[in-house]
Amino acid sequence: MTENAMELVDVRKSIGSKEIIKGLTFSIKKGEVFGFIGPNGAGKTTTIRMMVGLMKLSSGEIRIDGKSIVSEYKDAARKIGAIVENPELYPFMTGWQNLVHFARMNKGVTNERIKEVVELVGLEKAVKEKVGKYSLGMRQRIGIAQALLHRPSVLILDEPTNGLDPTGIREMRQHIRKLAEEENVAVIISSHLLSEIELMCDRVGMIQNGKMVAVQSVRDAEKPDTPALQDVILEAQPIEKSRSLLYAHSKIEAKAEGDLLRFQCEKDKIPELVAYLAGENIAIYQVGAGKATLEEKFFDLMGENTIV
Amino acid sequence: MFNLVRNEQMKLFLQKSTWAMLIALVLMAFFGVFLTKPDSDEVKYTDANWRTILEKENKKIEKNLKDPETQADEQYYQYVMQDYEVNEYYLKNDIMPLNYGAWQYVLDGKGFLPLLSLLTIIVAAGIVANEYRWGSIKLLLIRPITRTKILLSKYLSVLLFALIGLALFMIVAWIAGAIFAGVDGLNPKVAVYTDGKVVYDSIIARVFEDYGFKLVNLVMMATFAFAISTLFRNSALAIGISIFLMMAGSSIIVFLMEKSWAKYILFANTDLTQYTTGVPIFKGTTLGFSITVLLVYYVIFVVVSWLSFTKRDVAGS
């Protein structure tokens, strides 16, 4: 078997004469958390709808664990758990009744399994109440519960932290990482919260105008490009003097950003530089390691005015 | 499939509106007996008086039948004439007619069946469209089950609802009849006019035959509402169109009577009793003709519903 949990091969979708997905090719490995980002209208939701079989592909192929969603729908769908857009369950039924409903649509989901999933998402108390009374965060949890019932090998979550409080977001993040690491589930997360994606995902795909503009590893992006060089942020006064001193000392070209200086140097050299600047009567307020955030990369790739 | 139908029934019966509808049906079945029951003092047949009652009645009918106004309306004429023939049958065969009771009320209760049709239309119109309204359609259609099966389970659930409603209606009607009019025996018989002659038949057999005929209309209208609701994904629209057509159906036929194609209209064919007890709406049509027309409509409704449910994308709301 292939180690890819999901593969997209030149997936295209046209609605009317307009092509909205223009040839997506990428794959997601087992046990990987894949972030799927892009501006509104870029085609995220359309792509997700095609992955789960809600929309048909105009051409191309999507395989889940090697099974085609087009020609082997039932085998492929058995391996997917998903929330598409909001987790919209039946408001007049209790959480438990909702889960029983979806459990019946898959083979081999026992009552014990439902209980297990309820515990996993922390809904033991609320599960006897009607979903219509749930808060957004509880709905998100019950949504995840229904997606996990049948132990899917691919979990697709659209905006999973939407409506969760900070504690909930942290728990959710831990759940997702646990699922990926311990159960080898491939998780696809779409979100507009770039910082969220950064914290949760192994790799990120950026989509724009129906095309994948970049796929890159998040962990790599966090590490300095060459191990020796480190991004440094320095808050020091007076700022111009500091800048020229840095250049004089070891030919470092620092950029001034407001009260901050930003530059790159070898990590080992930082204490020496700090001592030197202090010796020259520079007031140092803070020194920190800077890193290019995903958000910056995002805007680099997309350009600032991408939302057309 | 069993689990899918179970799911649909669970969703249906966990909604308060379903219960409200069934309660309305039960109330109708229970109190409807006061609408159909004859005034007890007027016609309480006893060994001594039933002959005179029937003779008096038939004298009245004879006069009515000679009235040119009655003769002008063929349907009404037939209706009155059948009453006459039935009375004659009792007199000729010296059988005392049955006093009104539970079984006869159940038989008369078929007149209230349009209410059940209405409720079934509401259920049929909502069962697919509501999934779109709730947004749950997205979670429903990503399971390892073909859309055809899901659609079929929903359709079967509508029919099951109609059957449950029907059983409930008949049971409550019988109980109400027994309470307010009395029990008329285990398997009572009455004289009825059918196929151009009067027969002495068991009421229970009549109940099944008459209800069966009435259900044709129910199934056709429910299937129509189901198709409209899957096509437009909007239950209000489907309810509106279906109920309007159900109510206006016969008027439409009268309005278009002169057109040569009017006999192909659905509503000209839904009442199959026109071939057993009454006069066909259009001269020259037969039971076989109507059944063929109904089948063609049925297939069209099913195909429209199936195509729009299985072939279309579920796009954003």
C-alpha cells in the first residue's frame, strides 16, 4: 500500500464555463497534519467538497488510501471523517441521538465506540441535551465526534477551532496532534487563522485562484534556513547608533522597524554582541529570536491585495 | 437499508411538528363521528319500522330523480340513484339495514383521508428539503452509502408515515365509532352499489377496497411533493404547489374539460372509484387507461427526484 492517505491528481472543477479549480496535485501522508489555507473564494471549500464526494470532479482523480472517490465511492467514503463548513447536526435531537444516527450509517460502530468518542471530545455531560441548545464550541466538538466514530484514516476539518475558547482551542490542537501521531490519521485542516495552522500542522498548502501556489513544511519554516544563522530582534536606544555599531563590529546589516532592529547573525555571537553594545552605553530593553511567521510568508506569496 | 429507514423514522418522530400533525389526525378521527353519524332519533332501524323508513326515503328520492335539475348533473343523479337502489335491495331481500356503528364510521371515515394526504405531503416535502435547510445534508451524504439508497430510505419513510397515520386513524375512528355510535358486530355486512349493481358485502372488505382506492391519490401527491422538494430543495414551495394542486385538481379538470388532452391530466385519473361506483369523468376512459397514466406520472416523479438528488453537487448554502 502507498503511504499516502490522500492523493489529488490534476483535480479540476468547472461550474458553468468558469474553471474554479485549475489542476490541483498534492498528497497527504499518513499521520500528517496538513493545513489548507488561502483567501476567501480561492477554492478551499470546493476542494474539500470534492474530497468527500459532495461535489463531482470535472476531471482528475482523488484517492483515499488508494481508493478513488469517483469510481470506488463507498470504499473511499468509509475512510473519511469530515466536517464541511459548520458542524450542522440535527438541532432537535440530543448529541447522543445524533451520534447514533451517524453510527448506523457505518458498519461496526458500537455503543462503546460512541461512548469512547464522546469522552474523547469531552461531551459526557452535554450529550443528553439537544444539539439546538449547544454553544458553538460544543457543536464543534460533537461535529468532531461524528467524524471520528468510524475510525477514519483521513480526517477533514473545516475551521475546527471556530467558536472555541482558548482552552478549547488548546485541547483541540492536542487532540488533532494525538490522532495524527498515535493513530496515524491524516488530518486536513482548513483555516483562515494562520497562527492556528502554524501551531497544528506539519505542512501547509496555500491555494489561490484554484491553484496551489505553495506547499511547504511548517517545522522547516520555523527553523533558520541555515543552522548557523538566527533571526534576531533587538530593542535598543538610541537605535541609529546601535545600527552603526553592529555594522562596525561585525558587518551586520540591521533593519530598523520602529523601535526594533532586525538582523541575522550566528547564534553563538549574540552574547558577544549584547556585551559589546552594552559596553558602548546602549540601553538594551530586549533581545529576542525572530522568525518569519507563516502570515508573512502567506502575504509574500499571495501579495497584499489578494482578496479580489 | 433497515438502519437508514430507522434513522429517518427517528428524525421524523423526534420533531414536534410530526406529533402535532398526528394529534390533529387523531382528533379528526375521534370527533369526525359526529359529522357522519345520522341523527339517532331519525333513523334507528328496528324490526318494526325499518321498512317504512326506507319506503318513505325512496319516495323522496323518486321525486328528486324526476327533478330536471338533478337530471342535469349526471354525477349527482348517479349518487342519488345509487341510494335508491341500495334501499330497494334491502326491501326486496327483506334484510334489515344495519344501524350506524363503529365499522360504518370507519368506512365513512375515508372522507377525512384528504387530511392524511395533506400531512403526508408535508412530510414528503420536508424530508429531503429540511436536510438542506439544517445543513445536515453535508454530514448525511459523506457516508459510505450511495445517494440512491439514502433517497430510497427517505421515500420509504414517507410511505411508512402514511401507513402509520392510516392505521392510527382507523383504530381511533373505530374506537370513537364504538363509543358514540355503538359496535355493529365483528364482521357486519351492508348493501353497497358497485360495478353497476348492488351487492351485500362485508364492511371490512369495503373498508380495505375504498381506502385502497383513496390511497392512490395520497401516494401520487406525496410522490409529487417529494419530487418537487428534491428538485428545488425547498419544502415550503413543495408543500404550496402540492396542496394547491390537490385542492384545485378537480377544478382544473372542469376548467379544461373541453380540451382533447384533458384526460391525460393527473387529477383526471387519481380517483379510480370513478370506474367502480361512479361515472368516468371522461367518456371512453377505462381503468387500464387511468392506471397507465398514473404509472407514467409516477415514473416521471421518481426519475426527477432521483436525478436531482444523485447527480447534482451539494454546493455551499
